[in-house]
Amino acid sequence: MNDDVQYESKHPIVIITGASSGLGAAFARLLDETLPDEVDFWLIARRKEKLLHFADSLQHGTRSFALDLTEKSSLNVIDEALRSMGATVQLLINNAGKGVSGAFAQQTSSYQESICDLNMRAQVSLTSIVLPFMEEGSALILTSSVAAFLPQPGFATYAASKAFILSFGRALAEELRPRRISVTVTCPNPMLTDFFSPKEKEILLSSYKRFAIEDPVHVAKKTISAVRKRKVVVVTSRLGKLVRLLAKIVPQRWIIRSVGKAARESQ
Ligand SMILES: NC(=O)c1ccc[n+]([C@@H]2O[C@H](COP(=O)([O-])OP(=O)(O)OC[C@H]3O[C@@H](n4cnc5c(N)ncnc54)[C@H](OP(=O)(O)O)[C@@H]3O)[C@@H](O)[C@H]2O)c1
């Protein structure tokens, strides 16, 4: 479903998934302030009212798609919209993602699958659908996480999905380099967004992870700056960079044990 079937603009497009809140909204606001007027934003998320309300607050032309990206039919909607417009996609921000902390055994298989579908399958499929509409100078952002740098007990499926995105993005960047299409994988620390339930926010704020909290606006700025420099991987905080370094030099089983112990204590 989208809000305006009469949309006929031929402007270049920026596509942002998960644009209704958190980091996706921060990307949209930042780009709304910095990109020339003749760029349109295609915004994707499930909650239609929230998305339309947010789109109204932007100065650029927008087209809102209220879609659940875990459904194959939703990806077909974007594919068809792009084919019918034939416009160039200047930037795709694959940002929609979710995760929940807690022991793997305590979560249902359907919830685990939905994390995989949104965090991996949707990012890969949408990239594949959008790529034919990109040209020299276009850019792709994939949203990963600091959680990508090592396996995380208490966040197992989520961390694995983000490691997948990091690996996928790094390889794709090299494949697309001769076409001068850039790929940037962004790896933020925890952000206090709708990603976390109120209860999870409380736990986060009382754990060691509170020292790592990042502002989505800061993450969006660091990521866009990295895209302009054609950086393939951006770790948006100093602490995140330290985690990445430690994951390379300290035996991972030690870190995994400590993270597992901390996760058990906070449950
Ligand atoms: N928050 C953190 O601590 C953190 C840290 C590192 C990385 N990240 C990553 O950053 C990205 C953005 O997260 P955030 O913190 O901004 O969380 P958020 O505020 O919950 O935003 C998630 C966005 O994705 C949309 N979304 C969720 N499920 C969807 C689905 N099935 N289909 C389409 N859209 C869907 C949500 O809108 P609807 O609910 O309306 O669909 C929302 O716009 C995610 O990839 C996340 O993994 C987050």
C-alpha cells in the first residue's frame, strides 16, 4: 500500500527502510536538510499513519510505502514501483531491523525467523531489486551493528544477522567498485530507540552497556560522512572501535564467556 498512486516524479530517489522512527528517521531528517530539492524520498515502514505523519514533516517530495518487509509481496511492490517510474536510485538505506535480547531457547522459532527475514533477507532482496536502478555515483548503506564483531550470547540471532550484513556489504563493495557504486556498512552501538521495549531500555540503562549508548542523529551524520568518503565500514563510536579491535586481538571465547555471564545475570 502506498499513499499516492498518482506519483509521477522523475526525480532521483533516496530509499530509506525503517524510516518511521529511530535511525531511519534520523537519516531522513539529515538528508532532508542537506540534499538538493530535486531528490525524492521513498520511505518504507509498516505503520502507515506514523510514516505519513513523518513524511509530511519533510521538505522534499516523498512517497510512503506502508509495507512489511518480511513479506515477499512487499518487495514486489517496490520492484514494480521502480520499474514503472524508471527513475535513478541515488541512495538506498537498508535500515529496517529488529532484535530482542534474551536466551535463544526462550524465544519462538517464528520470532527468530522474522529477525532473519527482516535483518538479512529483506536487505539482500531489496539491494538486488534496487541495484539495476543505480548508476555511477549511487550509494548503498547497510545497517549492521557493533554486535557484528563477535557472537553475543543473549542476542545470538541478532548478532549473527548483523555479522552476515557486515560480510555481505564488504564483499558487495568490492564487486560494485568498478561501477563506482559505493557500499557503506554502518556499525552503531546501542541507541535508545523503539528498537528496545521500555523494559529493555530500563535494563540497558542499568547495565554496563549504558556507557556505550549513541545518539541516532550522531550515527546518521557519521554514516553519511563515511558514504561521502566512500568508506566501506564505519564504526560510529570510539567504544565501538575498541570492541572491534578487542574482537580481533583477544581470544573470542574469553569475550563470549564474559558477555554470556553478564547476559545471564541481567535476565
Ligand atoms: N537501537 C540500537 O541499539 C541499534 C544498535 C545498532 C544497530 N541498530 C540497527 O539500526 C537499525 C534501525 O534501528 P532503530 O534503532 O532505529 O530501531 P527502531 O526505532 O525500532 O526502527 C526500526 C524501523 O524499522 C521499521 N520496521 C520494523 N519492522 C519492520 C518490518 N517488518 N517491515 C518494514 N519496516 C519495519 C520500523 O517501523 P514500523 O514498526 O512502522 O514497521 C522502524 O521504522 C536496525 O537495523 C537495527 O538493527 C540498532
